[in-house]
Amino acid sequence: MLAKNFSRKISPDPIHKVDLGFRAKKSLGQNWLTNPAPLARMIEAARLAAGETVLEVGPGTGSLTAALLATGAKVVAVEKDDRLISLLQNKFAPEIKSGQLTLIHKDILDFLKTPDASVGTPTLRRGYKLIANLPYYITGQLLRQVLTSTHQPSLVVVMLQKEVAERIVSKNNKESLLSISVKIYGEPKYVATVRAGNFQPVPKVDSAILLIDQINKNKFVEAKVSEEKVFQILKQGFGSKRKMLKNNLGVEEEVLTLCTLDSKVRAEDLKLEDWLCLSKNI
């Protein structure tokens, strides 16, 4: 399951040898990656080709940005911290001038709410790829906005908190609202563990690289049920983990039988196809 465990220290990207003159902001979840090896693994997982469009969230000091640009991809990088904008503008002046890099000073969650992913910038049409080292605190909300969007990415490769990545892929064979919410749109794969020591400042927990492939909304169409209905049932079903599913949903056992589910089953034991069946029959 794990392609590689990045615990070995290797030479950092030159940008990290420079005194930036300011500290990382805890409020923005900033931790600078000092080992370039995980970046190469992210690029590999994303299967990037020259000319493809990439959305990068929080480029920070530009390590991942440089790796993305080296593939020939066109990058739209959205950075919230105004202290980093001038640094990025100077570092990537040629790429900005040529149009290969579009640097946007904005909160990514606000950026994604705009009708065409920001007026005056390359429109992120269906097929772009999201590749980012995510701040832990926005992971759930960002994935939700991106996956439910009208203009979905074709693929997502993100570095996020290890525990969250494990929940998404259901490492313990127990599902959660988060794991089902991701699986209904794509195929998540745990790519690699990235130890905390690979970052500066060092976070309290390890990270992981997660791939979400084959992103689409076909499952709703095939099941002939709306996104709204499915998520209504999911939220009810996971409303109380200790209760049996039939009590959370307030349904008769006949409905569970119709979906070949045991009367004492709990939400965490259901697979995606079970939730689609329930959504269609409730």
C-alpha cells in the first residue's frame, strides 16, 4: 500500500537555505518542506504532461511550484500569505512573464467559489489537476469544494495529515463520512508517508501523499439519485457512530433488507454501494 516512507534526510531545495526574514504562520498551517524527495513522488503520482493545467494551493516558498513548472505544465498558484507574494514573483519572474505561471493572491476557499475559478485568470475547466501541500486545517473543506464543483479536476494529488489520508482510504476497513464522500467521486490511493522531520517548522504529526484518481459524478447518474439526497442520507447515517444504522436513519428493517443489510449494522460497516442503495430506496 505504501510506495515509500520518506524519513531519510537529503539535501533541501536551495530556497530553504535562505533566511526568509519571517516565521511560518501557524494560523495558515505553514510548514516548509525541506526534503525534495516527496515532491518528486507527487509529480510521479500526478502523471503530468507538458501543457496540462495544474492548480496549486499555497505554493509557500515555491518548492513544489518549481517541480510542477519543470514538467512543462501550466500552473495556477493561489497563495493567501501576502508576505510570500513578492518572493514568488521574484523567483518565478520568467515563468510569470511567459504565462506558464499565474500567481493569485487570494484565499483558495474564496477563489474556488468564483463562477469560473477567478475572472482574469486561466479558467480551470474540467480536466485540470489539483496538486498541493495542503494546510491541515482546510483539508476537508477544500476537498469538498473541489470534488462537488461543476468543474471537477480529473485528478488530485495532495500532501495532508497522515491520519486523514488513512481515514480516506479506510485503512482499518471502517468507513467514515469523509471516506465515503471522497470515494463517491473518485478512487483514493495512499501513495507514501512523509515524516514530520521533513518539514520546518516540524509539525506534531506525520503527513502522507494521497492520490484521488478517476474523478467524476457518474455514480450518481448510474444510481439515479441526486448528490443532495445521497449526502442527506450519509449525514443522517453517520449522525451517531454508536447507534445502529436503522436508528440513525429512522427506517424500517424492510429497507435494510432490500439493500441486503443486517438489521444491527452500523454506518462505519457500509460500503459506497450500500449508501447508494439506501439513498435510492429511502
